[in-house]
Amino acid sequence: MVEAQTWTTRRMSNPRLDDQVVDIPSTPPADARNNNNNGGGNSSSYLMLSPHVLTAVIIGSWYLSNIGVLLLNKYLLSFYGFRFPIFLTMLHMIACAAYSYISINFLEVVPLQHIHSKRQFFKILALSFIFCFSVVCGNTSLRYLPVSFNQAIGATTPFFTAIFAFLITCRKESGEVYLALLPVVFGIVLASNSEPLFHLFGFVVCIGSTAGRALKSVVQGILLTSEAEKLHSMNLLLYMAPMAALILLPFTLYIEGNVAAVTAEKARGDPYIAFLLIGNATVAYLVNLTNFLVTKHTSALTLQVLGNAKAAVAAVVSVLIFRNPVTVMGMTGFAVTIMGVVLYSEAKKRSKVTTH
């Protein structure tokens, strides 16, 4: 009897819900549940990546596209017999303009932005001139130098970046940072003296390409980070690419002649060249797009430091593919340059910590 009373007491101690109305939502249909589970309720959920993941994806795409276009350029200019580096660069710019226009105006990947001032327009025009100079020099050097040595020279870009950053933005670095640049320069001197396929003209234009690349990265970083003139990277590419193509047109006609007719004649005899040029131009678009994105999400110097790891990988891959001779002294010089870049990067980090 006691147990029965205890059970009754416990049961009656629960709160009564007689006077309350509980609104239980109805179960949605199966297709609606599937759409919600797949993100159909919010299509933008696919684009909501964390900053670290997004940066990693951009850097990975940058590596793949940069190495791919480098090897394709070398194959076209040195092995396939397509000896028109200015025209090839102009095709790259035309492809960049077309792909950017489609991405922005039709796919609406990013909102279309407009140029708001003459100052902004002339900055983009200046960037286009620098970009043309850098890419044409780089492609021309591939006709005379192996990819491995080309990339060894390109590894000195942080040296030029530090110089141009000081000249343009008046930003001074610590003595430790400038000291770390010494092995960068010493390594390339060592590699140059022991390069079996050294070519003076190829070396000079490659140095010009490296300096131009550094200057472009600094100017590009200013364009992308200035609040007054900020453009999304794809909009910047949309405006810069057609300017660069128009800049290159008179040069390719004057220096390389009727190259369009020559290319069309080759395509009739060998349709494979059309596939190579279209594929090469497409990858070039990805290179430029990811270059802008890396600069926007990191910095100009970070882009150059990442480029040296890419340079080492590209050098190894090119030696395996093209079988160009290398020497122990040349590899040592390349390694010294890379070591200097690492020291430079670490010195920059410590300098920033001290400043803040």
C-alpha cells in the first residue's frame, strides 16, 4: 500500500500541461529534407569556406597552374618550334580578358566593379605595362635557358621586391632582413657560373622578367589593398588583360611579323597546335587569377616566397621531362638561394613581431 501511494505522489508531482498548447511543427516531406541536407536551402553554403581553407585552396591552385603553364611554354617555344613569345603572351591576355568577362558578366562569380577615377585607370594601365614586360621577358628567356636555371634566377624575386617596396612605398626593413638577402644573390651568382647551358641574352631578359615580376607584385598589392581604389582580383584582371593585349599587338606585328597567318598555316598541317595554344592560354588565365588572389589573401612578399618552393618543384620536374644537364655547383647555388629566401622570410616575420 505504501508503494502504491509513493508511486501516486511521484506521478502527480509532474507539472500539468492541461492548460498549455504545444505547437509541434509537421514533418517536412522527404524531398524537402533531402534538399536541406544537401544545402539546397542555402546555395551560398558551398562558398562559405574558412579563411584558412580558402587560402590553402588558392595557393594549391596557384602551384598547379604556374608549373603547368611554365612547362607548356617551354615545350611550345623550345621543343615544338613555336618561336613567338610576344604573340603567345598576347594570346594569354586575350584568354584572360575573355574568361574574366564570362565569369563576371554571365556566371556572376563576383559583382562587376567599375573604374571610378583616372588615377585608378592609370594605375591599372601601369600594371599592364609592367606585366607585359615581365611575361614577355620570361617567355623569351625560355627559348635560351633551361627551366631549372630560369627558376633559379626567378628565386631572387624577393630581393627585387624588397628594393621596389622601399622605392615605391618608402618601407624600410630591418638590417637582419636586408642581410638575409645576401645568400639569395650569392646563390644565383654561384649557379650562373656553373650553368652548362648559360646564355647571356637569356640571362639578361630573365633578370628583367624577375625584376618586373617583383615590381608588378608590389604595385598589384597596392591596388588590391587600398580602400579608396580596391578592386576584386577578377575585376582587376578583367580591366588589365585587354590593356595588355592592346599593348602587345604592335610589338608582335613589328617584331614577329604576320604571326597569325603563320599560326593558322601550322594549325592546318597540325591541329594539335590549336589544342596546345588554347590549353596553354586557359592555364595562363588560372595563373593570373590565382596570382591576384594570393596577393589579396596574403601579401606580395608571401607570393614571392611561395614562388620559390614552386621554383624548386618546377626545376625538378623540368629536368625529369626535358633532360637538361645540371651540375652539383648549380644545384648548390640554387639551394643557397632558397636558403636565403627562407632566412629572409623568417627575418620578415620577426621584424613584424617587433614592430607590433
